[in-house]
Amino acid sequence: MNLKNNQHQDRILVSYILCAFGFFGVGGLHRLYNGKIGTGLLWMCTFGFFYIGQFVDLFLVSNMVDEYEHNLRLKAGLSPLGVPLNQGVVATQVRHPAGNELMVELIKAAENKGGSLTVTQGVKATGASFAEVEASLKEMFKSGYVKIDNDPITGAVTYHFHEL
């Protein structure tokens, strides 16, 4: 970030130096330097628009530099903050288990956890959503495959797989 700031400051300094040349008969160089070709040529042919434009530009040089750098970033495909624009999105498809497959994954996760499982542990193990995991665990509870209890320390709802 410091290098960009130094380059910005250097560009402003050069622009002010070129603007000062306008008071010695060569107006518009600072405008040409910052990409304002039309008005730069006009300033050159009219002695800085009769020195009035040259004087006003003393107050506008900083904005000219900012605008020039902004346009450069856009041409390079970057946002004003330097983030790439219009970058192709790489589609990554993550398949989460559902239905019976989710139940099997939850049983495997419970087996690895000593026969009990919380919803959060189920989400972490399967990648499915909290709602999907909770619905599957409640379905297994209704079928009698698991028992529901609360962890005595944390109070979290724990599903115990009594057959594991």
C-alpha cells in the first residue's frame, strides 16, 4: 500500500510541476499528463486558457490525478479499491447428503463420537444444514433409533444412538 501511495504522491508532484510550466508559456502539460487530451491541447493553444484556467487548475490537479488513476484501474479491470472486476466465477458444486444418505452419515458420525451426537456435530460431519440434520435426527427419534437427552455440562440437546 505504501508503494501505491508513493506513486500517487509522485504523480501529484509531477502534475503540479507541469502545471507551473503553464505560467511560463507552456500551458496544459499537466492536463495531457493526466489524460485530458482535449483540454490539454486547448490550454496549450490559449496559454492555459488565458492563464485563468491555468490558475484554476492549481486547485484541481489533485482531483485530475485521482480521476486518471481511477480510469487506469477500470481499464485494468480493477475496482477503485484494487479488487478485480468481472472475474469469472468458478462454480464449485458441493454435494450434501440428503434423506437416507444423510441418516447414514449421521450414524457414522455418532459412531465416531462414542454413540452420541449433537446437531452441530452432525452439521460439521455431513455438511448439511442445521434444519436438515435436526429433521433427520428427529425422524430417527420418532422411529425409536435414538434417544434425546441434554448434556449435563453444556445443556446442548444430544441424540444418543443406543445401538452403537
